[in-house]
Amino acid sequence: MERRLLDDREVRAAIAPLKDWSFTEGRLRKQFAFPDFTRAFAFMTRVALVAEKMDHHPDWANVYNRVTIELWTHDLGGVSGMDVVLARRIEAVAG
């Protein structure tokens, strides 16, 4: 996983295959919706395990059945290859 800061073109190309991810204000962002709170929380738990294994953690919020995730590499001040990898893994968890 590459911790190099990606330029805007690289980020947009990397997330193009990922459904509904946006790139704004130097961050990757997506909101997920689930049938209920329990499923939203279960999704967050699965993502937490993936993120911990990568040692790369999302900024996120949960309101009832919605989970909003933002990814960027804080110490680099923008999106790195690690954020793209985590976004792909989050998509795999979401199924």
C-alpha cells in the first residue's frame, strides 16, 4: 500500500470504478444506507476490523441506518494509495 499523496487526476481515476464515492475537499466520501441500525452497526464493525488490520482508519459517522465515511491520510494532508485501497475493501465489505 502506497502512502504517497495522489494528485487529483490519480484519485479520480482510482475511484472511477467505485460506485458513489466522491472526491471533494481533499477527501474520499461515501454514504451507505442499510435497512436498520443493527445492519449499519454490523457494517461498521466489519469495516473497523479491516481498517485496524491496515492500521489506517476512516473518519465516519452513523445516524440510525446511515453510515458516512470519509477517507484521507491525515499526516499527508490528502488522499493516498492507502485510502483508495481502504475504499475498495469497504466496498467489498458492503457487498
